[in-house]
Amino acid sequence: MYSIKPGRGPSLFGAIFALVLGVPFTIFWIVGAGKSGAPGFFVFFGIIFLVVILGRVFIGFYNATSKNRISQYDIATKNEESDPMDCLVSGSSNSGSSGTGMAEKRFCPFCGTEHDIGFQFCPKCGKTQPTDDNRT
């Protein structure tokens, strides 16, 4: 299965940002709408927004601290690139690797960027990489 998982640093920053700014603003919104006599829709909107913000806080902290993070997109395998903050959570410096040693490297024939053999597209120029059966 292919997946792109968010980095631990951006996930933690997003969770803290949502907790420090999003939650107080939303509570201010709900209280302000309730006290000012605004239609009930505004209070309801604030409650829905608060639930969304708290969900974002939970997912952010989960992705920043969990060994198996929630994938955002389904594209890259876990063996292609390690996460720089994995060493803080798991205590090892290369926990993103499969444990089989270094992956074989190839170079993009179009721009010369070094990448793992499993890449279908170049991480720099985005061009389709030749496979073993269509290499000349």
C-alpha cells in the first residue's frame, strides 16, 4: 500500500496552532453570538467549528506522537523516505527504513537527481522513471 504521511513536526505545529488559536477564538465566537442575541445558527456554527478544531487537535497530536500515523494521500511507500522526527518518538535514527539496509539508488536520466529504485516519478523534475524492463 502506498501512502504519504505528514511529518511529525508539521503535525505537532498544526495541533498546537489549532489548540492555542482555534479553540479560544471558537469559544469567543460561541459566547459572543449567544450574548449578543444572534440567531441560533451562529451559535450552532460555532459548536460545529469547535468540534472540527478539536478533531484537528487530536489528529495533529496523534500524528506527531504515534508510531503508525494517519495517511493523508496514497502515493509513496514507507521504505522510500524516513521521517526526520521518527528518532524522537521511536528512539532510533532510521526507523523509516524497512530494516533491510540501504535501499538501492538510481539517478534520474532527465535531471540527475539520486532516488531509490522504487520511485516511479522523479522527486525533483516529476518525469516518469524508466523501469528495469524498459531501460536501454
